[in-house]
Amino acid sequence: MEKKINEMRIDFLAVEENTAFARAAVSAFLLPLNPSLEELEDVRTAVSEAVTNAMLHGYEGKGRGMVRLSAALYEGGRVEMEIVDCGVGIEDVEKAREPLYTSRPDMERSGMGFTVMETFMDALSVRSRPGFGTTVHMEKRLTGAS
């Protein structure tokens, strides 16, 4: 079993400005592992997609809720992250994970959020309960890690 070497958790208001904050926070947290620029951008992109989903879909873009970003670093360069909202939840997670599916066609969303997360991460799981919120769990092994 890999030993956890660091972890963090931040909660922030579900407003658009905080997407950049989440990206910067996860970047700073990963820097001690010396990730490649590509790995860093992969993680930043996946976190951005998950946070945006929480804001736009979980809280329906109303900014009336909190998003939690937690991350853990393990020996060997593995990182685990979770993005959690206590919003409306997802009725059908499998449907929501289909490429091009969007619950917000009124906002001209592409429906590629989960696909983007899956592309850039080594593992992705989604747990959701309508009326209670959604948890997105992501993992990636950073090969540039010392």
C-alpha cells in the first residue's frame, strides 16, 4: 500500500471566479512532485471540468452552494482528487457520462465534461444522489514525480 505523503481540502463558493482558484490550488499542491507541464495541465483541466460541472449543473449556475476540492499525494507519484457538491445531484450518472449529453442545452454546453476528465485522468468515478449532490473521484499517476 502506498503511503500518503500530503493532503489538502478547500471549500469555496460555487461561483465562476473560483474555477481559476481551484486550478491554481491544485497546481500548487502538486508542484512538490515535480510533474511534467503536460501532467500538470491534464490535472488542471480535469479539475476545472469537475468544478465547472458542480457549479453549472450541481447548483444550476446560481452560486448558492459550496464546492469541496480535496487531494491526496502518495509515494510513487499517485494523486487522488475529489470534487464534491451538495447540489441537485444527477438522476442518471451513466447517461450524464455519455459524450455530448448535456442537462443544460439552454446554455449551449458541449456535454463533454466527463469525457474530458476521463481522457486526462487514469481513473474516474462518479457518485451522485438526486437532491443530495455529486462526488467526482479522480486519480492520476505523475510519471515526473521524484
